[in-house]
Amino acid sequence: MTSPAGPPPTGDGGDEPQRLKLLAVTACPTGIAHTYMAAEKLSQAAERLGIDMKVETQGSIGAENVLDDNDVRAADGIIVAADKDVDLGRFAGKRVITVGVAEGIHHPERLIEQVRSAPVHTADGPAPASGKGGSSGGKERSLPYKALMNGVSYMIPFVVVGGLLIAISLSLGGHTDPSGGLVIPKDSFWMDVNNIGVIGFMLMVPILSGYIAYAIGDRPALVPGMIGGWIANTGALYDSKSGAGFIGAIVTGFLAGYLVLWIKKVKVPKFAQPIMPIIVIPIVATTALGLFFIYVIGKPISWVFEHLTSWLSGMTGTSAVLLGAILGLMIAFDMGGPVNKTAFLFGSGLIATGNQTVMGMCAAAIPVMPLGQGVATLIRRRLYTEQERETGLASLFMGCFGISEGAIPFAAARPAQVIPANMLGGAVAGAVAGLAGVSDAVPHGGPIVAVLGAVGGVPMFFVAVAIGTAVTALTTVTLVDVSERRRRGEVLIPSARTPEPALAAAIAVPGAGGATGPVRAALAKESAPTAAAPVSPVSGESAAQGVESTATAVADEAEVLSGYVTEETVKVRLAAEDKESAIREMAGLLAATGKVRDVEELVRTALRREEQGTTGLGEEIAIPHAKTDAVSAPVVAFARSDAGIEWGSLDGTRARLVFMIAVPEAAAGDEHLRILALLSRKLMDPAFRERLTAAADARAILAVLSEIE
């Protein structure tokens, strides 16, 4: 086999050597720095080896440099360096290797060598195996986890749109009716709006199931996954009064995905191969899965539903507190599934008998899950992605209208943390309502029924909801934080890889409007340097002189990265010898801008961030940061340390180049992602890093940083 460093095969006689043509796709879960770092490393390696390469990046700002059909036809192989699902169907018939994004950063030459002998990807075949070494030295997200996240990401818009439309129609067009709960006149405009929202809710479960299956078995698994999810959510198909809800959808999604993978392994005659992925596999998988759910899984669900109802009927004479806690647990368990519906129908059925207190317990528990999850995204924003925080706001709104499904995206994404928290909060709310004798005259829950006058004991109803919501929110953030710390601890083993979760937490700065320059400038640096070669000081005069000559082009009032890095926020030499002192010193730099309201609070916030995980990224770079209203506008500082500061970096290096970011809670937007991508690529250039290290003064440093724009 030809050495990766050697020339590609030549033609006969005097023919010109034919350059190898490769393609690549890079993507990371956050779609930020690592995506572009891997792309740049692969491109540089290909250039060194005399190979033509085009790289598609799937980042947060969208797919760039997209590979078209002509590119694929001419390619000799494709490298997919991604930590999230990438559609491989377009690469059928080509040699394809799939690895994690960190492998593209750290071992691009090895990937180029391996892709030459990689197996040919077929349209109905399994995803290509990863190259040697996996994706990194750290712990990779498993296929089931990626599949679940894929389903959740596609489901969220349906939950939000459907839930908000239902809530709006109920609030503006509904009224209480003792026999029908919250009623919207059938021929009214608001009933049409409600029906549209209901369609969104009907679709969310099959969407979740379908895209879980799609992530596992590719396109042939999409139809069986969606139809299986619809069957799971339609209890009438298996003699159940309630469908299996989102939990059933998760089950059918995984069953469909792995069933399709198994069918793909069956050897068929060559003439049948073209119709396998579009006809045979979807039909066989859909039929088998549907019948299996109806005749095998569905019957136990129906049996459980009936026996839960009988069991609850025997408890009506027991302690109201105990009954309320049990109903709250059931309401919160699956948010619309069979267990939830059992409790809800039990409570609503007793209204006609004159017992309205049982429905009062249910009504208090119903909004706790969406309200609690929404509050959790507000009090610990760093634990959630931008999409989750936006979903949290919608969840709060849905909770006010008693739509418990608003919490489903959080429960589906983190079932081990969210479902127990939901159940605990629901149990507390139900118990408090039972203790206080809260009643509800209509089969609905949430604050809306109290506002419309259907609740007896309104003050204690709101107390029950508030306590349950607080319990759910605090339990959720505690469990999620512990889970993230544990996972980061597993990832942060001796490895050159930068932890993606820490990166996501560090750079996810939500907000609308406002200036974005400092965020895009300095947040980018948090991730980009991890793939770079170690920064070494440049000896001799030539490099420094080059920087100084460049500095002459910078105006007296120079603005770098939209003006958030200026001469007053740059320090050539840090006096600090430890991390805390360095943060205090740099906070003083930022205070000189007049945009820091409270220096001590800024320092405390930055130090709290360090406790969650080091911002020392290795390669002699650290990026402490704080998202706090102690600053009135985004500001960024840069400083160098001659001796280096111990920062707990993954590779053991001391931080010599330090960027500090301070951003108000409401600052930033998406523009910083574009700059982040540019900086990530720029830091791949050793000469750029050398110039930054060798710059003689603040003006020279600004000159180097100004190259980014």
C-alpha cells in the first residue's frame, strides 16, 4: 500500500500523476469550534500530502461548503468526523470512514491513510465502522444516546407549536363547563386554532419515534419508526384507553431502528438489492413492528391501565395526603402516557359522583412538570443548550395552561434525571393539595382552571403548585449537574481531547439583540486552541519586529473584534502567579472600560465557573469567563504570563495566553459563532500563534488579533 506521505499512483508512461480526491464532513454536538478545527486540520493534512480535499462543515451557523453530487461522484473516499448524526445516504458506492470529530483534529493523516482502504458504503448497509482509535481518547456518546437526541431535537418544534396553540386557544376562546372541563365552542375560530395545535401534539410522538429509528437504521427505518410511534400513541389499536405516550415512542423508535439494521444484514439476490431500502425493508419492518406492538406489547399496557384504575378505586377511603402523593407520582411519570391517563381519568370520573377533591389533587400536579422544567432552565442556564432554554420558556407557558406534555422534551432527553424530579414534585403538589382539601370541578389542571373559577381552595392550590414546581426545578438541576460533572469526569482522562460538554456550557450565551463582538471574539478561543500545536515563545528579533511593523497599520482608536478587545483590555505581562489572582487582575482590566458594575461579583462568578470545570484548554491557553449582570455590556480582556499559571489544563501545560470574557445575562446572539469559526481556523496557523506570543506590546497584540476580521 502506498505510504500516506507518498505520491498517488501514476498513469502509464508519461501520464501526469492523478491526485487523490477526498471529501470530508465535520460536525460536533454544539456545532461550534471543534467542527471548524477538524475541517482545518484535515485540509492542512491533505495539502501536505498532495491530496485534493473538500470539507463540508455542519456548524451552528448552518452547513457550509456543502458537498454536491459532482463532488461525490469524483471522490475517491469520504471522511466523516462527527459527534452527531450525519446523513450517509449520499455517499453510497464510495469508501467511507466515520470517526468522532476529535479524531479529525488529532489524527488527520491517519484518517487519510485509512480511508483509502475503507469499506464501500451501500445505501442499505449499516453505518461504516469507525477507524482505528475510535473518535478520541475520551468517552464517546453511544449510538443509542445520539439516536435519542436526534429524535428529541426533531420533536421539540412539534411540542412547542402544538402546546402553545392549544394554550392560546384555551385562554382566549375557552370557558369552564362542569360537564366538559375547559370548553371551546365547536364552530368558533379558536376551535380551529385548537385543532391545529392538537395535530401538532398528535405528530410529536411519531416524530420522536421516527427520528430515533432514522438515526439508527437510516432512511429505511424512518417509516416503521413513525408508524410504530403512531401505533404506540393510539391505545384504541390494542384495547387501551390511553396510548403509550412518549415512552412507547422511544421503545418503538429503537425497535424499528435495530430491526432495520438486522434486516439489512440478510443476504438477498442482486436483482432485489435496489428495492430493499425503498420497498422491502420499510414494509417488512413496519408490518412486523406494528403487529408486535399491537399483539405483544399493547396487551400488557392495557392490562396495567385497567388494574391501576381498580387499585386507585380501592384507595378513596385512605389518607388524602397519601392518595394525593400517589396521584401526583402517576401524573408526573409519563406526561400523557397510560400511567398519567389512569390517574387523570380516575380523578375526572369522580367529579360526576360529587367527589371533586381527587381531581383537585390531579389538577395541582398536572402543571408541575412543565413549570418545574421551565424554571430549571432559568435558574441554571449553563446546564442547558440554547434550544433547551427556548423550549423551557414555552414549557412555562404550557404549564400555566395545564399542558403537562410541555416537559416531554426534557424527560426524553434526560429520563434518568428529569422523570424522578418530575415525580417528586408531582407527589409533593398532590399531597399538599390533598392535605388542604383542594377541589376541582372540571377535568383539567393548571393555574388556568383556578383563574377561570373551577377550583375550590385557590390559595392552597397555588401553594401546592408552587411548592411542587420548586421541588421539581431544584431536583432537576441537582441531578443534571451531578450527571454532567460525572460525565465530564469520565471524559477528562489523560487525553488530548477537549471536553465538548464543557465547551457547550462555556459558550452557550443566549439572548436577543445587544452587541455580540466580545462574545464572538473570546468565546471562540475557549475551544479552538485545543487542537493546535503547543505555543512556544519565538526567540530572535524577526518575529517581534514583524508584529511591530504590522502594528503601525492599527489606528490610535483601533477596534479589534467589533471593539470589545482594545488597548485598555490587553496586558502584555500578568503579575499574578495563581489562577484566582490572574482572574482578579484581568477583572481589573475589564473594570477599566467602565462597563463593570461590581468587580467582586464578576470575580466570584468567574471562580464559580472554574469550580464547575477548568477553563484551561491546554496548549498553554485558558479562557476564564463569567455570564453575569455585574457587567453592563460584553467585554473581553487578553493577557500573557511569562512563567505560565497552573490552570488545571487537560494536557498539563501552564496557561501563558489568557482570555477573559464577561457577558451580561441578556447579551450576545449568533454572530459570535461566525467569529468563533474564523478564530478556530486562524489558530490552526502556527505563524499566527507565534505572532500572538511574540507581540511586543498591546498595539502589536491588537494587530495580530485584528487579522481575524
